Amino acid sequence: MNEKWSMPEGMTEDEARIEALRCLSCKNPRCETGCPTRMRIRDFIKEIKVNRLEEAYEIINSCSDLPYICSIVCPHERQCVGHCVLGIQSKPIDCGKLERYVVEHMNKPIKIEKRSSQKVAIIGAGPAGLSCAKELLKTGCSVEIFEAEYYIGGVLTYGIPSYRLDYTKITRIAAELEDLGAVIHFNTKLKESEIFDLKKQFDAVFISIGLTKSKQLGIPNESLPGVYDALDYLKAVNLDIKLGQGNRPQLSGTVVVIGAGNVAMDAARCARKDGAKVLVVYRRSRLEAPATKQEIKDAEAEGVIFQFLNNPVEVLGEEKVEGIKVEEMTLGAPDASGRKRPVGTGKYCTILCDSIISAIGQDPEDIYDKHVLATDHKYLVCDGLKTNIEGIYAGGDIVLGAKTVVEAMDCGRQVAKLILDNK
Ligand SMILES: Cc1cc2nc3c(=O)[nH]c(=O)nc-3n(C[C@H](O)[C@H](O)[C@H](O)COP(=O)(O)OP(=O)(O)OC[C@H]3O[C@@H](n4cnc5c(N)ncnc54)[C@H](O)[C@@H]3O)c2cc1C
Ligand code: SF4
């Protein structure tokens, strides 16, 4: 693979030991309060200090089903690293890189403790579905996964670019699950009525179908050729690079990316790596951008330009995109999200461009042909990850909204526990 699409290397043994030795092994480890799965960070770092990688690996795997993935893609600056006490005065411990170091250097077979013989159907093979499957298989349950696509991983495969997450780590998960006896039905996109049919054959069903549609911009001319939605664009790029399948659009000239979340950063960096001049247009300021500081820094280092406080109002062009009209914004009082509200100034300008990628958020797909599952704007409404129908559970983005890999994984683990406890 071309170097620009490859992931950076992890830590060497020396680098890991030096970093681990900086850790204070705090009595009340703040790093762990920042982790949605309460990973026992202090304890695994203690083991690295004395080179007991096997013990560190056991600790990590007792808290996480996708440790390699999370060690790389978690927004650490907001989670463990952002909470590390050392960060108050100097450099926090790089917990994610230390976790990656351990899981890259150890690999042990998964222990099975047979205590259940339930049959469980999992709909969707993203992080939530995969972690639920793994937890259940470890206890002897039989698991069948129904996945709309011809590959597993969900966003991990089609959304996150290869320079951030290598596909081989995802195929390793598929092999691991199949070794444990999982049956994976690919190319199987289910509707609500088909999920209810499955309920008759399985003891429990877990719906983890994520958010697979990009939000619409809602401005004139957004269907002109040359306007891409970020998920479609990233899917084409990633399946081409990771699986050699497909023909990604080779964007050239000037590309405007609308939005400043992690999806926008991925789309912007991919277009930039393909040689385009890329401008990210965002209606609030840098401070309110949902992407992590690191993602923005990485994009800027690669030459992506940011134009803050600009709100797109119209796509310009006759037969294809020729530009975008934007309104200059200022910031008002905080809105419901707690961020300062963008307020129009009435001043407009035009940005000439050849393509536009819209990355302003994701929505759920409409699978509801029976209208029995309780929903709110197509999100599943749950009471502690249980839907309104007994034996049907749900979790990950389809319940939480657009969140993170680790939160989706945590839902999968929690649902497995509910199923095993017959709750
Ligand atoms: C481009 C992008 C980059 C991101 N980067 C990060 C990051 O760096 N770090 C981070 O923590 N989070 C990141 N996120 C968010 C994170 O990926 C999601 O929160 C997480 O993947 C949600 O997991 P999930 O299992 O709920 O759903 P998904 O990952 O969306 O998986 C859902 C699966 O269900 C399948 N499916 C959908 N409908 C059906 C159906 N009807 N029948 C059968 N199968 C179906 C889909 O094909 C998919 O495989 C990113 C999101 C995007 C879009
Ligand atoms: S807060 Fe920082 S220093 Fe303290 S245990 Fe966690 S990683 Fe180590």
C-alpha cells in the first residue's frame, strides 16, 4: 500500500517502557474515569513497567473486546489521556499508544467458559455487534450475525480510512469470531419484519445497525453532480484502498468539505491525499469544532485549509458544481448543545470549487415496515438497551446517536450481559 495511506508505526519496547515508567500509578487513577469502559489503565501500565506483557494483555482483554481498534481510534485526548493527572502541569501519559503496544506484541487464544446455550441473532457487524458476539461466544452461546454488507466492521471498515486503521486488524476479528463458531450472513440487509421473524428462531436478538445515511444539507442545488455525501465518498475510497473493490472518485481541483467533525476530517484528508486542494467550511469557530484537536492538527499539517464562521447557503453551478455561496457568521449565546450558536451576519461570499463533500452528520436508515419497535426519528428507543419488545435489544449509534467506537463496544458488552443474565 502507498505510504500515505498506511498507519504510523506503534511504540518500540524502549519507548513503551520509558512512557510506562512516567506513570505515577495513582491511587485514584483519573485516566480511568475518562474511559467509557473503565479500562484498568493504571494496572496494565504497571505490568508494562516490569515487562509483564502477558499480564497487561489479560487486564486489557478483561475490559475490552476491541482493544487494538480502541487503542488507535478512541478520541484519547477527550478520554483517558485528557484526564491523566500529569496533563495538568506537563505531558499526560499516552495510554492509547501503550495499549496498542501490548496488543501488538501479545496474542493469546480467547478463553471459553461454557455457561450458556442460548441462540442469539445479531443484526449489524459494527463495533457494537462484534463485541456482543464475542462476549456471547466466550460463554458458549451460538451466535449468527446478519450484515448488510459483504464485509464486517461497519464504520471501522467503510468509514475510517486506512491511514488511521489498518483493515488486517478487522479481518483478524472476523477470523476470531468464526473460530469461536459464529456464523456470519453477509449481504443480508434486514427490515423490521424480518427481524421479528428471526425472533421466533432465536432466544434473543440484538439490533446494532448504526447510522448509515449522511444528513442532507438542505440548501438549493445540493443534488448537482459534484456534490458527494461524506459516507458515500469515504466508502468508495476505503473499499477501493482496503479491499481493492470499486472505483473511488479521484477528486481534483478545489474540494470544499462542509462540517468539522471527525467524518469531515477523514473526507478532507482523503481528498487531500488524492491531490486536491481542500477547504473545510464550518459555521462555528475552531473552538466549537467537534473533531479532536489532533485531527484538525493532522489535517492542517497535510495542507487542508479551514474557513471557520462560514455557513453554506447555496450550491452554485449549471450542470455541475462550480462553487458554493456562504454566509459569514458570528457567535451568539450557547445553544442546546452547549456550544455558541452561529448567527448569520447577512454578508455573503462565493467560494469557487470543483466538488463539495457534505459531512454534517449521520442519520439512521428507515427499516421500519412493521411499526412495532418504539422509535424516535428512526432511532430505537430503549430502556437500558432493551427495546419495547421482549427479547429484542439494541445498542450502538442506532440508540445513542453518532458517538464513538468504544461506546458502541460498551453497549455490545452490556447487552451480552443482559442476555446471559436473562434480563
Ligand atoms: C467516517 C467516520 C469516522 C469515525 N471515526 C471515529 C473515530 O476515529 N473514533 C471513534 O471512536 N468513533 C469514530 N466514529 C464513530 C464510530 O465509528 C461509531 O460510533 C461506531 O462505529 C458505531 O458502531 P455501531 O456498531 O453502532 O454501528 P456501525 O459501525 O455503523 O455498524 C453498523 C453495521 O450494521 C450494518 N447494517 C446497517 N443496517 C443494517 C440492516 N438493516 N441489516 C443488517 N445490517 C445492517 C452496517 O452495514 C454496519 O456494518 C466515526 C464515524 C464515521 C462515520
Ligand atoms: S492518571 Fe496518568 S499518571 Fe495517574 S495512573 Fe492514570 S495514566 Fe498513570
